[in-house]
Amino acid sequence: MQLQGQLIVLDQVLKEGRAYTYHRAQDEAALRALEAIYADPRFRQLAERKDREHEMMSDIASDPERILDFLNGAPDGFDYAELVRTCRL
């Protein structure tokens, strides 16, 4: 199970959730940490899954139509219409 993160738009938290950090590119320290994670059989599968998710989200983010499809398919009222409604509050 993964805890739901915050809804952040333009650096403003619009809905509370677990605080996560995300880095599109890794520096030297991050690459060394990932190497250690991949070497540990307890975490390798999770790291591989997160890499696939990152690749998928990067692909989606490159196409406005795919972004809209992704948002409209979101669960729990987090579709595009809800995002717009929340931003107007």
C-alpha cells in the first residue's frame, strides 16, 4: 500500500496528504543510494517498479492529451474537473 500524497499545484498544497519529494534527475549521491537499493534484494523490486512509474509519468507529461486522459482516469475524485474545482477555491 502506498499512502496518498499531497495535491500540489504551483508549489501550493491544495489537499493534504503524505509529503513526498520527487527529483526528475539524480545527482551523484542519489545514484549511489540507488545503487545500494538495487543491490539489496529486499528493495530491488520496489525500486524497479518506481523506475517504471517514473518512465510512464515522463511519457505522459510529454503529451497534453495523455495528461488529460491520466487525470480523468484518476480515482477518488481527483480527476481533471476536481482539480480545476479545487484550484478555484
